[in-house]
Amino acid sequence: MSARPQPTGRAAEVRRVLSMFPQGATVEQIKTAGRINSTHQAIGYTLKGLARSGQAICHRSGVRGIWRLSSHTQHAIAPLRAAPARVQPTCTRGPLTGVSDAATTIRHRELDRQQLADDLDAFLAAGGQIEVLGHTPLRPLVSRHAANHGSYAERMAALDID
């Protein structure tokens, strides 16, 4: 489980469903209300991960656990629930590389790439300029061993020769 709450994935769905139940809900209620297509065991593992990260709390009611969001998570989600829903950017699906798309981190990377592209477009539209810097020609002047293992003074002395 990531330290930062992710906007997609099963944990985000469970958080969204738990935010609808301020008094708490069982795993069955979470699965039914959120229409989550995962097993009870998978939802249980997600809830345990949320509890370990301090986002959810479990209260026992007999044999069943009643899960609810922690107070600081409820306060963090409250402004997001009140805000109008933004259109989720669509990501184009890349070619099949043999890597499973089941991992949520791949979708997070795609969303991050889309967010960076949007930020870059906004920066350029606002008149921003990107300066492309060249590389420092270190290799032709200094041997590989000196570049990797030599001291800073030795490298600077080699550069001052010309």
C-alpha cells in the first residue's frame, strides 16, 4: 500500500464506499454498495492495508468487523466529495509489452504522464519557455576510471588543461 492515497484502484474504491458509510460497514456491505468485483478476501486485504496506513479503523461486532474511515481520512475526503467531479483524462492504451495491466501502479504512471503532459501544455500556453541544455563533455578529456573514481580536484585539474 502506498503512503500517498492513490486516486485509482481497489483501495480508492473501498475508501469511496466507506465515505458513504460514516458509521461503518461490513465487507459484504462494502462489496455490494460499491459494486466491487473482488473477493471478500481481496477486500479484506485492502481494508487491512488501509488500517495499517491509518486510513481505516475496524470495530468488532461479534464475529464481523465493522470498518470505517479514520477521522483524518474523512476530513481529507470531505472537500473532494463536495467538489464537482472532474473529467478523468483518458490515456491511450500502448502496445502489449507482456507486462500485466492488473497492477495499479501502471495506471498511476499513465495518469501521472497525462498530468505532466497537461501541466507542460499549460506552461507553454502561458508563454513559458523550455531551455534545452547540452551535456558536459567529460568523457573525451578524462579517462573513464578517473571520471568514476577520481577526486573532484583531479577532474577539475584535467578540465583546466585546455
